[in-house]
Amino acid sequence: MRAIAHPWLAPLLLAALLWALAFGLAGVGALPARRLAGLAGIHAGLALAGVVPAALLGLLLGVAVTRKMGRPLRPAADALAAAAQAVPPVVVVALAVPAMGFGWGPVVLALLLYGLMPVLRATVAALEAVPPDALLAATALGYTPFGRFREVEAPLAFPLVLDGLRVALVLGVATAAVGALAGAATLGTPIVLGLQNQNQLLVLQGAAATAALAFAAEGVLLALAPSARGVSAGAASARPEAVGQAKAVEYKAVE
Amino acid sequence: MIRFKAVGVRFGATEALADVSVTVETGVLCALVGPSGSGKSTLMRLVNRLIAPSSGQVLVRGADVMAQPAPALRRSIGYVMQSIGLFPHRSVAENIATVPRLLGWPAPRRKARVAELLALVQLDPGLATRRPAALSGGQAQRVGLARALAADPDILLMDEPFGAVDPLTRRDLRAELRRIHAETGKTILLVTHDPEEALELASQIVVLRHGRVVADGAPAALVGSTAPAFARALLGGEQPGLRRLSLVPAREALAAAPAPEGAPRLAAGASLADALSRMAETGAAVLALEGEAGSLRLAAILERGR
């Protein structure tokens, strides 16, 4: 346990190393440090502009398809998320530019589509992993459906949902580099410049800075996440839960 | 009081309950017994609207449950289940205080009530801050019982509450339940597949089979020779005669004639099975009963075994 007491330490250290590399390259002909820092800020903003709506939509869909009324929508939502994930963001950007013009629009769309599936999958998995006997108990004790969601379902699902959000954010930060193709200034800009001018240092600088930002995002979210204080779904004492599941099966059979 | 009036429940094509009419009077501990799939849990879940009747009516305290908002109804009825269902993200104290919190009790009152309940179910007050994962099976079930009793409901539903604990703990918990029932006079509906548990705890037993009521009555009557064969076989086991004798107080077979000098004496609360056992041990066919003038004779005991 001690080794993973600070899970955010490694990604933040890596981020610092890569950041130092990117800045160091500024001294040998790549983009100057100030410009790089400015691009990093815009890059982060663009990534958030794509990931935040992806997260909201993914959460909303995930909650909706796990409700009794929304359950029939589950296959459609899964298919949508899988399709959105299957199309490479570069292609989305390329296809969206004619419709939306150059700039942030196509990139935000690409990031939204790319980030949707990890959040949706994690949300659904997390909600389904909530012990059924805890839910039954909540209903039987007199929680309203919303009260049950807010006080039992959501807190029990939260740690797993957070994993999905982190994946989406890291994907988003890393992928936002393709924004350079749509003319949005990002850390992809030095990469594109380097490819055009056959300047490998620029490519390396952009790649290192993008990776640094992605690792930093991972580290920050890991640091912000509440420690999993026995909250995970499997933490309920194992034996009664197994019995509860057997019981649930029995009820299914009755139905 | 709980009354089922010609209740039927269907799940799709399956008929889980058909034409069930049962009345459980206030203060009675009623056991619902029957094989798996007989509908005993379904019958119990009608009381707090976890399941809605397809036909008929369920009356709780005289009012139709379907005419009451489900959350309010459920907060007024305690519920204990085999899988316990403690909330893993909440401490023992928070778990116990669930319904009082839903009812809007102020924090100091909740805290006092939690302390009271921990004492009632004989749990160490130091456990209050623990999470359920840190409890043993027996402790968790006691917390589950305390949580069900938290807002002092007059009706308690227990769905195989002692099924998942070891036999020793089960015996303790049964004794606990008997004590709590005696102290509080709550109406208790207990689902169990253990006939001994039903006979030991209940003053009324409802036997279900294939969703219908096979028998409904006092434990001693349901193991007697006039009981329906299915109920007698289920509850009586291999020795229905002995089971029945164990349920009848020795006083009932007392004859006016005094016991002979030196006859073995039985304790005042003994059952007829105790009397028979004492006769087998001592070889005496006549016993005296503590605090009574008459005598207990073998023939009178055997007569009541049927």
C-alpha cells in the first residue's frame, strides 16, 4: 500500500521532466519558452472545452441508461459512444472544418466525441457495480428515487466514475494537439511547424510539452481524488453480499 | 395490524401469489414459511410496497398501502434483510440513523437514539464510527436490526434475517429478537425457511406453497394431527409429535389429582416435551409441577401430542 500512497507523484514528476525538456529545447532553436507557455495555456483551455462537455454528456447518458426508464436506450448509447470513439479525431477535424470553419469548433467536436465513451463506460460500470442489496435497503428504508441516487448510488459509484473522467481528460489533453491542423494554436503547433520545415527539434518540443501537460492533468486529478476509503463496490462484507446476489437471482427467477 | 385481502401478485406470466387472505394482529410475531419460490418474501414485500399487488388489497394500520406515498410508508416500517444491505460508505452510526435522518430528526436526537439502539442490540458503542466492512457477520446483522428499529416503527419486516450468520450467532440473534419483541410489542413479520425458527419465535405461522396459503394458525395447531399434511410435514419434521409437545406448556395436561410423594418436579414454565423427557429419564409415569397442586400423567401428555 505504501508504494501507491501517493499515486499522483509519478505522473507529476514525469510532467516536470518533459516540461524541462521542452523548455530546454527553446534554447537550441525551437520555440521560445514564452511562446511555448502561451501555447500550453491555450492547449489546456481547448482540451477542457472539449472534455467538459464530453464528461457532462457521458455522465448524463450513463445515469440515464441505468435508470429503469432509460434502460432500453442502453444499446443505442453504447453504439453511439463506440462509433464516436472509433472515428479518429484527425478525421473528425478534417471532416468538420468544411462545415464549421477553421479554429476551435472542429477540435472541440473531435474532443467531445473522443472523450464520450470513456466517461459513459465508466459511469455505467460504476453504477452497475453498486451493491444491489444496498440499493434495495435504501428503497426499503424509504429513500425517494432521487434521494437514493444522491446519497447511496452516486457516492458509491463516484470513485469508479472518477477513473473514467481521468481517462477522458488525459485523452483530451493529448489529442488536443490535432487542433493545430484546424488552425487552432496548441502544443500541436510546433509539431506541425516542425513537420513542415523538417525541424525535428520542433516536433520533439511539441510532443514533449503535450505529453507533459497530459501527465500533469493525470497527476492533478489523482491528487484531487478522494482516497478510496473502503468505498469501492466490493468493500461491503463479502459473505452477506454473495448471499444477496443469490437472493437476487432467486427473485429474477420468480419474475 | 396487517391485513391481506384476496391478494394476488403476477410477474409477467408467473403467478407469485394467488388469493392470499391473512390477518396479522397488532403485536403478533407472525412467521411466513414455505419452500423456495412459495411466495413468502413476495407476501412480505407487499407490506412496504416493494412489490405492488396485481389484485386484492393490502391494509397496514387499516389503510390501503397503495393509497399511501411509498417513501413515507416505508419509513414507518422497519425492514431487515438477509443480505443486510448496510451502506458501505457510511459509518455504523450513520447507517443506524438513516431513517431518523430521512424523517428530519435533529442531530442530537439522532445521536442519542443511535446510542440507545447500540445498547438494545448489545453492540459495543465503540463500533459506531466503524464502517460496515470492518464488522463481523453477526455484528453487521445487529446493525441491520438496529437500523430497522431506529425510528421506532410499530411494524417490523424481517426477510430471513438470520440466514447468513453462523448457528451460534443465529441462536443469540433469535434470543435477541424474542427479547425485543417482548419488550416493545411490535408487530413482526418474519420470513424464514427454518421451521424450528418459526416454531420457536412465532405466535402465528402462515405456511405458503406455490403462492397460496396452505395453513395459518398457532404453531402448536400447525404441527397437530388436524393440521394440513403439508404444513405438518414442513413444520413437524421427523417428529411432529415431539415438536407439538415442545410447544404446549406442561400446565395444560395437569390433572387435579395430587402427585404421589417423591414424584419428580418440573419447573413452572416447562413444556410437555420437557415432561416426557423427564419421564424417560426417571422412569416415573407421574410428575409434579412447580407451584401447582395437581399431577402430570403420561396418558394425558400423549393425548396432547396429536
